[in-house]
Amino acid sequence: MKNLSILLTAALIMISCAKDPCKDVVCLNEGTCLDGTCLCEDWYEGVDCGTEERAKYYGTYNGTLTLSQGGQPLQSAPFVMTISGGTSINKLQFIGTGTNALDSEASLTVTKNSDFTLPSFTNSALGGPATWSGAGTFSGSEVSMTGQVDFTGVGILDWTYTATK
């Protein structure tokens, strides 16, 4: 019995002396440490969760915006889009310049960080009120978007945009 007591005491001392693998690990942005590795909250990545996932999409994209109706292209034009940080961690600011200038904030979906939606907004594209909406995907340095635009007094057209940064 005495040997068992000594053995249990020694085991408890060894366990209490074991180093906590998370003792010196700092996880940012509400990340948590598990066995010495940071588990990041949604929209953060990196060894210490210090990198916003959306930051990899920031930049200027050059491509072509095409308007079509019934599957038939009507107009294509060069279009430059700049992506920067939005009002919250899952939003991107979308500012476009070109033949059909757009200015809106695009919301990334939570299910796949590379997919996003472009909430409905109205501007004066092509000289009249137009309401735009759509969705898209980032893939490396490329972006592709599709949607619809409702030109007041003209009707609804489909649009596509493909670009690289």
C-alpha cells in the first residue's frame, strides 16, 4: 500500500509539472489555443489568427463587364474594380470605375470565404437609374461575378464580370 501511495504521488507530481503547450501561445482576434495551436474564429487565419481572411482579396481588378439579354451579349466594356475592407470582418468595399460605374459594399457569405453576394443597390449607370444585384467568387488573383441589373424604363439585363488583379 505504501508503494502504491508513493507511485500515485510521483504520478501527480509529474502531471502537475507537465508543461502547458498553450502557456506561451498568443491567439489574436478571439482565437483559442488547443495543444499549442491557435484555432481561429471565422474570417481570421494564420499561426496566431492575426490575419483577416478578406485581406487576400484586397486590390485592383481589371476585367470586362458584359451586359446581355436572353443569353445574347448587348455590350461589353473594360471595368476596373477596387476591393478594400468594409464595415465589418465579413464585408468588402466594392468600388468600380468604367463605362458602368458601380459603387457598393459586397457581403461575403459565411459558408465559403471565397464566395460573396452583391446586395441590391441603385446608381445612375448608363445615364439612368439602375438597380444592381449579384454574386461572385474569388479564386486566387481572379474574380468572377454574375447578376442582374434593372434599368428603369428599359428592363432587366443580365451582367457578368471577370477580372484579374
